[in-house]
Amino acid sequence: MNIYISGQGAFAVQVADALWDEGHRIAGVAAPRLRKGHCDESNAMSWDRLRSWAYPRSVPWTDSAELRAMHVPDGVDIIVAAHSHAFIGRRTRARAAVAAIGYHPSLLPLHRGRDAIRWTIRDGDKVTGGSVYHLTERTDGGPIAAQEHLFVPPGSTPQSLWREHLAPLGVRLLVRVVADLAEGRRIEVPQDEKLATWEPAMDAKPLFKPELIALPGTALVDGSKWALHAR
């Protein structure tokens, strides 16, 4: 299969290596221009790992911040999102002849959002898992293609849970789904929206939403002021 990968960091490279080893062709990648915290474009050591992986293999690279349909070459069968923070739009997804899939480190529809693992630890979940799903207009909301659960080891941190358990699971699930699609097996299980949870990024600024905490006898005047109504 001809595969286009949008992702970043070590996980994206692990996915690229695994698919490459399975005999699939990586037709192109989209990744951040630089690693987080780096600013020297002239130093290849500052490049994102997926970008660095692509360069010696003559695999075309696009800055994920600029990813559009025109950057996905002709003949791509599958688009794979591997730790991608770039939204892959409808026209871009349509460039894949077979499917556009991504991995999320939770048991979707639980813990949608970019900090799923940190919320798993914060909430004290005893069970978590990974999900490969079909990309749609709804972030983390597409039909499930593969899913497995695992128990959260005592004393886990977000870093250890990802590195030792959820990242290896993600590589394995993505390889399995690509193999299924290559054999003509397409699995799409709709997510149950009644069970869905969404948590914001933990480093996001707090939102002022007084309408969510209104007290009886109060009414929103202009979005920032409250007035007491006599009863």
C-alpha cells in the first residue's frame, strides 16, 4: 500500500518503520518543521524526528502546519495520522483512495482530546487502551477500526504509560488496520456518543464561561456581567 503519514516525534517514526518493514511504501510525510523548543532550521538535529527520518530515504516532506490536499501525492492509498496535531481536512482525506485513519491513546469515545493520557492518570482510571479510527470532520469521533484495552500499571505516569504501553499498542494496531485494509477488510464501528467525553488540553488557558455556572435568580446581561432579577 502507498501510505502518507502525518505525525511527529518518536511515535511517528516507529509507525513509519513498522509499515516500511511490512513492505508498504511511504509516499510522503507531514511533520512539524522543528522539534519542540528548537529554532535552528539550518541544523538537522533540530528537525522533527519524522522529517529527519524522511530525508535520507528521499521521502517527500511537508510542514504539517501547511498540510493541504495538494501536498498528498497521487496514488496514495491510506493516510495515517500518527501523533498528528494537524487537522486533516475533508479534501486532504479524499486524496487517500482507501482510507484515512489515526491512532488515539484512549478507549474512544472516552477521553477525546489531545491530553487523553494525562487525563487518564489524573482521573485515576484503572483501565485504558488505544483506538484506531477513521478520520472525519469530528475530532477523534470517527468510526473505530480497531481497539484494545489494557490495565493501567500502579504508579504509572503519563510518560511511562505512553512510552511503555500505549505507543507500542498504537504501532501494532495501525499495522493491523493497514493490513486489514490491504486485504479488503474495512471495519467501521460507530462510536457511542452517549459515552463520549472530551477534556481540554491541560496547558490551555482557563475559559470564562459564566453561563455554565449560573445561579438561580441570575441572568446573563452582556456575557461578562450578571444582574439579579427580583422574583
